[in-house]
Amino acid sequence: MVQTVHGRTCASCTLCCKVLAIPEVPTPRDAWCGNCAVGKGCKVYEQRPEPCRTFHCGYLIWDAVPDHWFPARARIVIVSELGFRINFYVDASQPGRWREKPWYDDIKALAIRGIADGRQVLVTAGARVFAIFPERDVDLGSVAPDEAVVTGRRPDGSWGAAKVPASDPRLAQLGGGLSLGGLIPLQ
């Protein structure tokens, strides 16, 4: 069982039911799940799909996440993905929210720590995905389900990002696809 931060609950927040895709329902990203009573909770709570049963956003489980990240207020859901990525899913009705203070400052600080820990930091705002680095943000545009985001050092030493086909055999060599380094041109 996942331990939540003392005093934190979903309460009236149902934003994950909108910003995340729920294939088992099926619900696409940026559309309210048909089982969601917005601001109240799941209408089929006892029968909800397994991904919904096991999901906990970063606000609920990471005590380092400040209170201003409550998703219903921030309009952003923090998600740990694939064991090496932190993704900030932004409500499509406010796609620029992540660039506002205090959230942008927190995202940039996390990018600094993330690189040191070998993690990707992404922002998904509507159809666009951004790779976040200490010195810049890379707009990758739309990333299709059959594509993977890779990050790595560019020849000049700065960080860059690219999207590649998820079937690219080089990804298997990377233990999760975190960095292709010099194998492909990075933006």
C-alpha cells in the first residue's frame, strides 16, 4: 500500500480523471472520464479499473511537493512514469499554467535534481510535450503513443531532447530509454 503524505487526500480533486488517459474506460487524455463526478469522485469507485485503484499523484505521495501543487488548485497533476521520468500533466483548459509562478520555479528546480538523479522531467500541456532542463525547455510538439522521448547531452555539452519511434532497437540498450546521447541528433 502506498503511503500518502500526512493530511493530504484527493478531497474534491478529480483532475487526474481528466488529464490522464484511461484506456480501460476508455477515456482519452484531456477529456473527463465518464465515470467521474467532477469535483466529487468516481461514480463507480468500488468497480473502478486497476490503474485508477493504484494511481497516486505526486502531490499525495511526495512530501517534498509543496501544498500549492494540490492539483485542483494548480491545474497540474504530477506523475512518476517508467521509473525514470516525472511528468507534469497540465489541464488543457490552462495549457500555459506550468509557466506561471510558483509552479515553473519548482519544475526548473526539479529539473536540476532530476538530471543529477538520471531522471527526465517532462511537461505535457495539451497535445505538446516539453523536456525541461536547467538552462532551457525543449518543445517536442506532439508525442504519439508509438514514440519515446529521449534526452541526452549534445555535442556542445548542453542537454537536448528528441522523440524517436518506440520500436527503435537502440532503446533496449538503454534500460528504459532515458538517453541516446550522441546516437541521434538532439534538439
